[in-house]
Amino acid sequence: MTNPLSTTEIAQQLIRAGSEIVDSGLALASAGNLSIRLDDDHFMVTASGTWLNRLDRTSFSIMDLAGDVVEGADKPSSEWKLHQRAYLARPDIGSVVHVHPAHAILLDALGHPVRLVTLDHAYYVGSIGRTPYHPNGSDELADTAAEQLAEHNCVIMGNHGSTTVGDDCDMALRRALNLENAAELTYRALLAGNGDLEFPWGSEPHLHHA
Ligand SMILES: [Zn+2]
């Protein structure tokens, strides 16, 4: 699959997504990293040390799926392996969003599964994988997340963050937002004494809007 957008347009999508992520509280300061696939063998990823709400044209590296930087910033995000392994595991996806959503991380650390409450959660999130804690930037972190991404579009990485994928950056971002919203509602449900909410699956959820 080759992205029909130019690298300038792809960078613009990442810049916009980065500021939306910080505005919505999914990542603080320089936490989190994003990428968009360019073609079967390349992706553009945020560079090391970038703040997601301060991205500009110089904030990106273009890498191949072997893990080499071929253009742009010399030092990609410390989590570049997460993106590389996700694209290798999911030839169908066009974007990877990795952020640090507070409620999703907290619930997972407390041993509670995130419950899907609304139609949006069911439609965008669908199912959630998880991985145990592994150090930032490690092969183990990237490989275990990719294993889960083979089966789920949303993965919580223990004591660390979430990784969501989609056809494009907007979908990966919507999934991250809905995962965190589901976690927040699950947290409130637990406070209200209900820990076992279930979405009323039965037929495939379809959105009447959007
Ligand atoms: Zn992270």
C-alpha cells in the first residue's frame, strides 16, 4: 500500500494529531509518538525528544521497515521499534499512535479490564489487548505489543501507555481517545460499585453518525 499523500501532507497530519493529543490530555509534554505509513517499506515517525504540540517539518524521521533512518531527523523516537514492529505485524494499517492515557494505565495497573460502555467504544475500540511492563525502547516492549496488535487495534502496555492503529492517523487517534474514555467510564463505574459492565453485543455495532 502506498500513501497517496505527499510527505509534506503526511507531516501536516502528524502535526495536527500531535496538538489534538496534547489538547485532549492523552500525553503530557514530550510523551508519546506517532507515525504514518508511506508505502510497503517506509513510515514517517516523530523524532526523539519532540513535544507532540510543538511539532514542525523538522520533527520527523523517515524509516524503512528494516529499522534504518533514510531521511529527515537522524534520531527517531526512542519507541521507533514499536512502530516498526506494528507495521510488520499489520500490513493493513496506515498509522500508529502511542500515547500515555492516565485512566487506561491506572486501571490496567490495578488489574481491572477496561470496559466498553458506549456504542463509540464498541465501534472504535472493539477489543483491547495488553502487555506486561517492559522497559522503554526495548525489543520486548515492541515485540509483545506487535503480537497483541495482530489481534487487537488497541493495546495497553502495562505501566506505560497505549498503542492504537488504524487505516489512517485520524482512526488511530479516535481509537486512542475512545480507549481512554472507556477507561474513564470504567473507573467511574468502579467508584459507583459496578465492576462488571458489559457492552450489549449481539449484532455488529454500526454508527448512525460519522
Ligand atoms: Zn511511551
